[in-house]
Amino acid sequence: MNTSKRLESLQPSSTFIFMSKAMELKKKGIDVIDLSVGEPELPTPENVKSAGIKAIEENFTKYTPTAGIVELRNIIAEDYSRKTGVKFEPREVIVTPGSKFGLFLSALALFDEGDEVIIPSPYWVTYPEQVKLCGAIPVFVSLVEEEGKINFKGEKIIPYINEKTKAVILNYPSNPSGSVIDEEGLKKLCELSLEKGFYIIIDECYRDIIFEREFPEALRLSPQSKNNLIIIGSLSKSYSMTGWRIGYTLASKEIIEKMEILQGHSTSNPCSISQKAAVEAIKNSSEHIKKVREIYWRRRDMGIKLLREIKNLKIHPPEGAFYFYPDLSYYIGKKVKDTTELVLYLIEDARVVTVPGDSFGTPGFVRISFAVSDENLIEGIKRIKEALSKIE
């Protein structure tokens, strides 16, 4: 088959591969615990579901403006004006079918052949693939230190910035590690973006799931860097709306206009029903976010205690999101040759599905989701402990 050359180096999403593997095993009646999943197990709030149903009943089922309905763009602009202390206008907002598509539109709008895009590692699997699709070059900066510590310091990125740098992609709290960038380093990056003329793309998908500290607001640290920032937001994790496919991007009106043109020639517009549900979520679901944070904070503490009982596993508490990211490199080279084989071994022996760190640019690590019930998390870690004890 003679397919596009640009797809030759494109890798499939490993997170979906392992999630699909878990679904296949469950369909066969196999008792498998899926700790690979990157979505909340909690249901969408009732008021949000009702808003979606109401939209259907009122026949709000037609095309909408390409960049999203004015009501939703207004409320997002107001929300971020309050959070950041910097004024946003609705024309600086585009609503997208999920935040992943907002990232992709941003890449298409900004990156040219040969541009360099800096990506801290570990990284979400999609970032380098979208960069490569645009003909740009991903430049990876390792955040891994001794004893499996992921230290998200902005200063680590600065030496990699040069005249070819078009953008830096930041994701915090991080998927997969749950790490959060330091404010001093973030401020330096923002100030440097003004001096050197590169963009900073901030993926805030997990901004509401953060534990001991406040979310680092780039614009409160450096309000003058507004036009150099592209902020990617999502309702998927905060409001348990992964299947509704609704996200948004805030950027300068010039960038938003280009993204709107691209969206008009690809998806036309976000789902009308999901947009109405999103309005309700942002306006009236703050208690749900509080509940979500409390549940994951408690579950994080419980899971860390259990994981630290596993011999030769190195683990540091995530600062946010809902993933553990332990270093299991001790077990590589014994019964298994790499992290992917280790994950496959855990599926076969323990009937537990996780995701190998190779997918996130850090071999030796494994991503374990705690967006599952307490019972499944406890049982899943117990099974992992038993399986690893067999390859000591």
C-alpha cells in the first residue's frame, strides 16, 4: 500500500494499545485489572448530563460556529481571566473536539519543517508524534534523576533553547509522572520566550487534580508573556467527560484565527451537545472538582504506601494527576529484556494491565493509573507485588 511518507515514522498510541488489550481480555471473561486507563472512573456529574439531555430535547443538534458557541467561549475567557489575573477575550478562545485536537491544531498553526520543539521527558505519548507530523523535530530534555526521581525544573530546559526553537511543550501535572514544574523555572522560561521569540504550549489537562501545592499560573508569574503562551484545557479529567470530547485553547487572536481555519476544514465544529454540557460543567460543578481532588489525593497516599512495600521498586509521590510512575529497572534483564516485556509479563502472570515507560521516553518506568476503584487498586498492586517477587 502506497501511504503518505509523513506517516512512516508515526507510532500508534501505546496507552490505547494497552487499554484495548485489557478490554479484549475482559471480553473473554478473564479476571483482569486495568491500571492502564487514563480516564476517571467517576461518572459525569448529573447536572452536566442533564444539560446535554436538555440540548438534545431542545434540538440543539445542528452545526455551531467553528470556534464554538459564544456562550462557552465567553465563560472560558472569564474563567481564565479570573484564574490568571490577565484579561482574555472570547476571540482568544477556540473550543475543540477534545484537548488533543487543540494540541494538534496548535502544532499545525505554529510548526514548520526543521523547527525544533522542546519536550521534557517523560512526556505524554502524543507530543512527539504531532511534532513529527508537522515536519518539526522533537528535542527531548530528561527530567529523571537518581532513585527514580522526576524533577521538573524549568532550568533544565533552558540550555536546549537555540535559534531553531519554535516552542516548548509543558504538561503539568504531568502525564505520566504527576510532576509539577517549579515556579521559578517557569517564570524564567516565560521571560526567555519574550527575549528569544519562541512559544510555550502549556497542556493543563490535569490542572484541577493537584495535591499539596497550588497550580503554577504562568501568567501570574509573567503576565507580559501572554502572546507567547498557548494554553490547552480539557473537561475530560476535571469533570469526568472523556467521551464528550470537549477541550479548548487560549492564545493570541492571530493564532486562534489560524486554528479556526484549520478546524473549519477538518471537524467543522465541536459537538453542539457537548458544548452545552461544558457550559454547565464550568459554571456549576466546582463541588465535583473538589470531590475528585479529595478522592485522588486519598487514593494516591494509599497506593504509595502499598507500592513502597514492593522490594526494589523506586517510587516518589506524584504531585498531581492520577498516575504512579515507579522505576522498575531493577527487574529488567532478569526474566524480561525490557519494560514492554515486563508489562506483558504482568498481564500474563498477574492479570494486571499497565503502560511501559518506553512509551513516555523513559524505559524502566511503568505507568500505573489510580483512576480506578479502591478495591481494584489494592488488588492490582497486590498482584504486581506477587508477580515481581517471582523474578527477583
